[in-house]
Amino acid sequence: MEHRSIEEEACLPHKHISLLGKEIYLYRELTSTNSVARQMAVSGAAEGTIVMSRSQSAGRGRMRREWHCPPGKGLLLSMILRPQISVQFVPQLTLLTAVVVAETIKIVTGCAAGIKWPNDIFINDKKVCGILAESSFSKSNFEYIIIGLGINVNLGIHHLPSDCQKTSTSLSLELGENVSRVKLLKQFIISWDEHIRGFVKAGHPYLRDKWIKNNVTLGENVIVNKDDSCLHGLAVDISENGGLIVRLADGSLQEFLAKDVSIRKRF
Ligand code: BTN
């Protein structure tokens, strides 16, 4: 594989290591780990290849938002997947990633991390991690999926953008001490390998069970923003499409897909 063709990058990989069976490319700085992982996927990188960076100059979030994290303070990584599944099941992989991240944080820090649908990780009602999945497919076949995640690990309150200080947190803020990014990475790989095996073997029932055990959304009154409308309801389940099933005021059940809506908790 030829990484020198990644023209958008300012620097070459800082280091290439193999860890727990995964090929990992570590950078000091790049634009976005998702962008570099995508380039590597196009060049034929193997399933499970991970791109990590200490910092990103153009980190991306969902809904065209930006993702900021000071150098070395977060776990910023993207993993290349080439699953043999049909297009409609891809959202389940992001839900599965959320399960893996929530479990990783619980095991490494003991913090009660919970999933807010679709795939944000919260501790004490504040966001600590976001997940961004980007895929490429032709007809109904997948070429690759890039799963990117950004965990706020050792950020102080002053590192968080001012408009996020009430709504976001970091592991060190919650724990009162710094957390090892290497420990998090290793546990992420161990948990990923366990849960992807379970998901490939048993499908949606496996995912649903794990997601429900780790979520903080079901049973909440939520406000769903879709196009220009704003719907109120009770979050009751997740679907095989990775959608959120909401019981609306008239008693009907409606499925919402992550690409169409954003949700807020109704207090
Ligand atoms: C969100 O909450 O909106 C998703 C944020 C995802 C951020 C991560 S950081 C590593 C990877 N590279 C990116 O450019 N984005 C994801």
C-alpha cells in the first residue's frame, strides 16, 4: 500500500504498529482520521486497519459539524471495515461501535457510560464521545465503511469549546485523574473483536440486547427534530435498521433513522 499518494496530508505516518492483530497507523497530526482511513481503504487496506492521530486540523462530526480536540488529549481513531452485509444493516455497525465504546469506558475507568441514540456516549448527562460512520458502496454492495470515534480523554474544562462546557465532558473530568489512551485503545480492540463476532453470528438480537443494556435513551421522553417539524414522544426500542422507535402522543409507533433526525431529551 502506498501512503505517499495521500496528497492532502501534511505528514507521513509517524509510526506503524501491530497491536492485538490490528494494523495501526499513528499520526501526529492530520486533517481527519476518517479522511486518511478512506484513502487507505481505497488503496486496499485490510479490514480492521486503524488510523489514529494526536490531533486533527479538520475533524468532522455528524450533521456536518466540526470535531475539535486539543493535541494528545483525546482518542481519535478510525477503523476500516469491509463487512459482508447489505446496506440497510450498516447503521447497526455504528450502534455496535457505541456498545463497544461504552463498555470500553466502563472497563477502563469504571465510569457509568451510556449510549444516547444513535451513537453518542454520555456520562452524567454530558457527551464524552461521538461516532461518525462513513461508507462507500456500489449497487447494494459495500466497498468499505469507516467508523471514526473521538473520545474526550484528558481534556480539562478549559479545553472544551465554551458552548460545549455545560453539555460535554471528558474521562479525566469525570474521574478526577488522567486516563491512559493506550489502555483505552487496547480495550476498544478487545471489546470490538468480541462484539463483532457476536453480531456476525447472531445478528440484530445480539446487538439489541447489548445496546439496550448500555443505553440511556429508551424510556426517556424525547423531542425529535425532522425537517421543519418537532415531534414529542417516548423512546421505546431500536429497529433492525438501527432506527429509534418512538411512541408518539397519539399512541402510534414511528421509526426514525439517524440520518434524518436529531433528538433531544424532554425534561
Ligand atoms: C459526532 O459526535 O458528531 C461524531 C464525532 C466523530 C469525531 C471523530 S474524531 C476521529 C474521527 N475523525 C473525524 O474526522 N471524525 C471522527
